[in-house]
Amino acid sequence: MSDRQPDDEVPETAAQRRARRAQFLRDLMEARELRDRVQPRRARAARMRQQMRMRTFRW
């Protein structure tokens, strides 16, 4: 939860937004890698499904 109040909300700069997004994506990748290590069979099945999706996708 944010400790800022809505009325004193300051718009974040583009650089702040990019930094926040980069951190989020790093955390997401870390979580995916952890899940893949913990559940290798499910991870392999997910990779296979993704490959099939990419093979059948029409450009």
C-alpha cells in the first residue's frame, strides 16, 4: 500500500516509471526461474506449449 495520499500525488517522471518497470520485470523473471527450478515438469510442459504457440502463429 502506498503511504502517499491521492491529493498530494505527484506525477512520476518517465525515468522513474522505467526504473520501476525494470525492477518489476527483474522480479518477474526471478520468480519464473524459481518456479521452473521447483517444478521442472510443469516448466517443460509450459515451454512446449509456448513453442507450439509460436509455431502456429501467423505473421
